[in-house]
Amino acid sequence: MSYKTIDDIDVKGKRVFLRVDFNVPLTKTAPYTITDDTRIRAAIPTINALRGKDARLIIASHLGRPKGVSPEFSLAPVRDHLAKLLGIPIAFANDCVGNETMKLAESLKDGDVLLLENLRFHPEEEQNDPEFAKQLATLAEVYVDDAFGAAHRAHASIEGITHFLPVKAAGLLLKKEIDYLGSAMTNPRRPFVAIIGGAKISGKIDVVHSLLEKADAVLVGGGMMYTFFKSLNINIGKSLCEDDKVALGRELMEQAMSEGKRLQLPSDTVIADAFDNNANKKTIHVSDGIPHGWMGMDIGSETIGTFTNFITHAQTVVWNGPMGVFEMSNFAVGTLAIANAMARATELGATTIVGGGDSVAAVEQAGLADKMSHVSTGGGASLEFLEGKILPGIAALES
């Protein structure tokens, strides 16, 4: 990929439109406060670097999926939180376009920061409306994209705006995401092990296909494993299963065999008699089948040992998706074990990459996020990157 970064451009005294991903969770009721500021903190190195180069920053983001202007989706709480993190006053525009917003942008001095109101208060943002993109572009002279979490969306502030601002570059976070995920998929240190989990195989078909081509072994856990088991004519009881994907499960296993790759399914599973944290539970060997009325909830201890062995002997590890019903503590054991194995692999010199909401939540809950080589800020974006798709937000920066 041929694109510039903020190290390659002159921003001194210039207004810079900085697209970030401040799509953070807020409390459900007013006063709205941020419950997880990970994505805000991830953008601070780029903000500080641009301020250090005397840029005049205009920061823009979306938040949630509002239907028009909605107070519960305002970025005002984000402005307050960001100001505390940076230790500086930050101006706030009540809209992302318009005369008043333009006046605020033009009044900025070197090092100043202005945060715009939620881009998605305008439906034209998601429609990638050219006129709306042009209005955003008039606010600045330079465009910087640091929103990897939105890089898979061809929206006005991601793709459209680049047609009107010729000077464009990637921020530090976006560059880091591209470097880590890109090297894993194009030139990984081997053995390269991928771990795929989550509820459904349907959302990750292309990822599994792609990883089977690239990785030396693909470890499968989470709810999707029961679809694979059913394709092997193993009884799965009341476990989650996508009946229309059973044939696909067998196809993926045949692909792995034909390519000489390892598609490793769990050998044991933790099952429960109800979808409840306090349900009766036990561990069974998969080959014995899951009894009628019971359902699979997590990978078992034998599988944890097998997966840990793969991970700690790898040189590159990519993980996307939990191993079980992670939101229930009694069925989070497998997921947390993978997080610990990833941390151990990092200590042993491997490159470890975590991408996807629940996987990221797991390493953070375990206090191991700083023990990974890279924790991706983009769920959908990282998935599409691993699929080998060209992301509109990255393509738009290419020179």
C-alpha cells in the first residue's frame, strides 16, 4: 500500500480534519458518561503528534446509530473526557458543518483543538453524499484518517472527503493497524496460528477461508464449533447451530485437508442444561455427543491444553472471537485461557494480534491487553482486513 503518514506531511499552521473513531459506549441515561475510553486513548498519540507540529485540529467522529439529532448520541461528553485526558481546553461545535462551525474552525490557533458534533446526525454521512463531503472538506486544508474502526465504511468523512482535500495521510493508529494486520496476512513469521471463535460461522466464512490459505493452523471455538460438529454427524443437543451452514463446515474441513493445513476443532466441551450462568454443567468429550436437552457453552480443559500448545509454539498468532459464552463467568474459562496463552506467546517472542469486540474485552478483563503485541480497535474492519478485502478508508489514502 502506498500512502502517506503524518510524518510525511507539513501541517504547521494548517487546519487538519482528523477523522477518529470515538464510537465509545455511554451510560443509558443522562448525564451521559463514557464507560470505556479505549478508543479515545488510542487516538491521543496522533492528536499529540499533530499538535506538536503546530496543526490546528478539527476532530470528527460518529457515535452510535442515531436517527437524526439525538442528545444521547452527542459527542459533548467525549469532548469533556478528551479535554481531561489532554489537559487542555477543547472547543465544541454543535454541528459538523455550517457557518458557525466554519467560524470556529477559522478561529483556531496553532495547537488548538475543535471537536465536531456527531457526523451521523446527518444521514448524508453514511450515504457518502458528495456535497456533504465537500462541506466537511471546506473546514480544513489537510485530511488525516486515524479511524481504523470505520475504515471498512465508504462514508463521507472516510472516503468522500478525500476527493476534496488533496493532502491526505494516515494517523499513527491507522498506520499501526495496517502494519500489524498487513504483516500477519502477507509476511507472517511462522508457525502462524489463527484462532477463530464467536457465535456464528456465517459472519466469518470469508475469514476462515482466507486464514486457511495463510495460516499453518486454524483453531476453532465458540458457538460456531457446534455447526462443524453437526457436519461430522456428532450429536449437539440444544447447542447453537446454523443448519444452513452445516455443509459449509464440511467444505471448510475438506479445504484444510486438501491444502495440508490444520483446522483444529475442540476435543471436549463444557455443556449446560440451560442458557444460564448458574445452570448445571459438566465437561464431555465431543465424540460422545451432547445429550438431549443440554447445550455447548465453552471449550473444555483438554482443548484449552491443546490450543495453548499451538499458541505458545507459534511465532504469529491472530485471535478473533471468544471461545464460549464469555459474558457468563462460569463459561468464560476457555476465552480467558486463550488470553493467557496469547500473553505467554508474546513473552516467548511471538507477534500476537487481538481483533474483535469480545476478544478485546477478554484481554482487557484479564488485565492482559498490554501483554499483546497489538490489540485492534476495529471489529468489523479487522475482520474484513483478515478476509483480504480492500478497505475504502485505506484505499482512499493511497497516492
